[in-house]
Amino acid sequence: MPFYSEDLIEEVRSRNPIAEVISGYVKLEKRGSVYFGLCPFHNEKTPSFSVTPGKNMYYCYGCGAGGDVFHFLMEYENFTFSEAVQELAKRAGIALPQKEEPFSVKREDDRKRKLFEVNREAGKYYYMLLRSVHGQTAFAYFKRRGLSDETMRRFGLGYSDKFSDDLYRYLKKKGYEDGLLKESGLIAYDERKGSRDKFWNRAMFPIMDVRGKVIGFGGRVMGDGEPKYLNSPETKIFDKSRNLYGMNFARASKSPQILLCEGYMDVIALHQAGFDNAAASLGTSLTSGHAGLLKRYTKEVYLTYDSDGAGVRAALRAIPILKDVGIMTKVIDLNPYKDPDEFIKALGADEFQKRIDGAENSFLFEIRILERQYDLKDPQGRTAFYNETAKRLLEFTEELERENYIKAIAEKYQIGFEKLQKLVFSMGVKGYAPKKRLPDANAQRAERAPGTEGRKKEDGMKRSQKLLLTWLIEDARLFSVVKQYIMPSDFTEEIYQKAAEALYEQFETTGKTNPAKIADMFEGKEEQREIAALFNARIFDVETEAEREKALKETVVRVKRNSIDCQSANLDPTDLSGLQRLVEDRRRLEQLEKLHISIE
């Protein structure tokens, strides 16, 4: 694998402005010197994802995801570091040398490559079993569902055997160690029963990323077992909130839109019928991560969700998420059939194409579903419906677009254009806004940022150290002031001390800071998140320079006092030079408490 020098990596980073790169994935709005948008790594309604060009870093205040432009691609695209460098170099027109990669960089890349390899081997094994005597039940199941041999081959369909350690024994013979197998999500460990397969006696659906690499599996039980459908757990290479089943095929389709379904069989049935632009979410509600992925390949999404109540609710949740990233959305009417698979079997591809051609505008769909909540035969119910519709029409900030929708609604519900226009205007004057269409309780639970459950309030001293380093990044003037009292060794958190050493070196040698370069010093994902949070701590909300100077002094004093306390607690009584340093530090702290710190 290639290795790239520090200077070359810095050149690639500098020639790929982070806001410009990320705006290709996330809709960003500028607020001062920082850009904000909906986080692509967890589902949210209020933007908490920030991109700061001055730091060359991104950070989400909701889930803690953060890093530089390389790490964004590594998280979003599932790239290794080398792949991220290559992609950005290509984007900037930079030629890369081919040299050997050092162990420190290679280790994380190798782990991901091995996980891809294990999943590929599992997929091959399941594929083989389906076509053996062991897989006859699953093979017959797929045939009953109307799938051809070619379709089964194209989607890599397979079967997991009835024995609960069948795959485990196969992969062990291939030489894979237990730690890697557990990390892959394919094998679980039970203290009494030992290692067991995650999937057994199931028809298997390999889940691939957009590049066609197997990242996980879905399994449909053969028989009466529970759960009926089972997906791989999330791993280093599999994030169900940012991958779509069938997207590896759909992204290459020549169709102008993506058909978004709810299940594996819907996708497969549509592809077999000639609709190669179908994809589906993986047992979860649509997320902003899915929407960001879709935006990379299309401007239009047609929802082909089930026609029952659950499908309608799923469509209502998906529409605003797609709208937020600028995707035009329509809804396909599948009635009287439940889902695309059932529709295709009953009426065929030509009739389904007619439903695509007649797909309903998503806003008009929302209004039609809203209509069900009111009795339009009753004057009071009709009035309430018109009032709520007028509030919804206020969503459209562009006058021309709003007027077009007012006209469409007025014609459909026979209210009269001018009357509805006047009602919308009246609602706007009164300050009404459309109600937030919140998802149901299950969807809300799915939207919570990973790792936020039970998160403890941050330790006060840890926050003070973090805040001081953030201040140094934000305002270079502070370094000459702070270095008189605080040295890197005063930061008692190990990761902060390492960051401070690099930061102080940058100040001393160049007079400037490069937070993204410091972030690259840390390899682990959790360290990356921690260092991103470190450089994006919330600055105190102070209005005047005097208040800012007072806050700075209090923070410096807290950090110094904590450093002295830690030195004192760990001081060897025989260490005379250490004792002298401690006495000197205490003297300087006493002086500092009496001084006024000036930022100028």
C-alpha cells in the first residue's frame, strides 16, 4: 500500500477546502465564519454539524463526530486513510507516489480490509450453500418468490446452514482469528456455548456498499423462527444509517430518479422487472445519512413504500428528510397491492411504469393524508383543514413556488385561488408556521446520536483544559499571554497534553496553528472524536473584551492550580528539584491571581 509524506498529505488537505468537499455531501449554510448543516452521521432535525474552514475541521455537537477532510471521507465513504488521500488527490489533480505505508497507518487500514475479506468469504460460503443439498429449502423459497437464477446470482443470494457454528468452523479453517470474527458481527460468543453464528437457517441477502463490497448481511428465517428478518450489527465497515440495499446497482442506472423501497425483496423484484434504479433502507427509517447518499447520485426520489398505514407513516417521515438535502420527492401509489413485489407479480412492469409516470407530488401527498384527519362534509372540519393547509403552504419561502402550490390546492379542494392565497397571507402575518412533523417514538429512538445515551456531564477540569486549547486555536494573540503561565505539561489529560505540545510547537515555529494536522497525530476513532471536540469547545458567551479577559484568567488559574495539585500529589519527597519547581509554580500562581490578563 502507498505511503505519503507529511508534506504531501498537507498539500492534498490544503488543496481540498473542507467546506467545499463536505458541501458535496451535506447542505451547508454559513453563519459567520462557520458552516452548519444536518449531521450525516446521525439523524437530526436541528443542524448541529459544523464545518470550520479556518481550522480545516468538522465537528458535530450532537454525536461528537469530527476530524479533518480525510476523516470525513473515511467515515462517510468507509474509506481507509490511503483511499481518502487518493480520492482527494485525484480531486485536486495531484499525482501521488507509490511507496510502502508505515505500520502506524497500515494497521487501521488492514483491520478494515480484513473485515471486508471476512464478509466476502462469508458471502461466498452462503452462496455455495444455497446451491447445495443443504440450501434446498431456501432455494425453493427464492423460486417461489419468482426469482430467476440470474437474479439470485446478481444479488449474491445465499443460505446459512441449520448448524449454529457452521460458518464459524468454515472461517476458522480459513485462518481467521476469533477477535476478527467477533468484530465482523458474523460470530457471537456465549460463555456456555462458545462461538456461534449470527445467522443460521436463513435465506441470506449480502449487503453491499456503493462500491460493491460486502459490508454485512440480512437473513430471512426459514420456518417459524424469530425474528423473521435479521440484519448484521453495525461494525467498522457497516453503518445501516448510511447505506442502502441495492445502491451499488442503482447508482449506475440511467434513470433520472431513484426508486426507494422498504425491503430486500422489493428491490430485487424491481431490478428483475427492469427497474435497475431501486434501493432500500436496511431495516430502519430513512435518515439524513441516507438522504446525503442519495443526493450524490440523483435529484429525484420516488417513494415506493408499502401502501398500508406503516408505509404511509414512513413516507411522511422520509419526505422532509429528503427535502432538507434538496431532493425532489414523489410518491408512487401501489394500491390495491401492498408493495412493489406484489404489484409486479400481479400487474407487471408496464403497469408499474404507468404508476411511476403518474407519481404524486410529495406535498400534495402530505395534504391528501392530512385530509383524512378532518370531516370535509362538516363546515367546522373543512375550515380547520383549510387553516392547517394554509400553514403548511408557508413552508415555501419562494413566492412563485408557493403560488403554484396554492393554485394546485385551490383547484383540487375547490376553495378558490384568491381565498386560499388570502388565508395563507393571513396565517403568515399572524406568525404561524407549519408544525414540525415529528416521527413516532420508535423513529425518535432511532434518531438519537450514537453514544449519547447516558452520557455523563463533562468533568469541570477537563472542560477548562479543553476550553483553553480551543481559545488558543481561535485567537493566536492569546499564545504570548498564556505561555507565560501554562506549558503543555500543565495539561493533565494525556490527549490534551499531546495536543498542546504540538500546538505550542506550531506557534513557536510558524506563528500559526494547523488543527487538522494535529488531529492526524491520533489514529483511533475515539481519539479522533475527542480531539475534534477539543478544538470545537463552546466558548463562553461574553459580550465585552473585559469579560473575555476575566474568563480567560479564571480558566488559566484553574488549569494551573490543577497542575500544581497533581504535581504535589505525585511528588517524590526526595526530589528536591521537583520540589523547587513546585514552589516556583505556586509563587507564580499567587502572582497570577493578583494580575489582570490583557489580550491586547
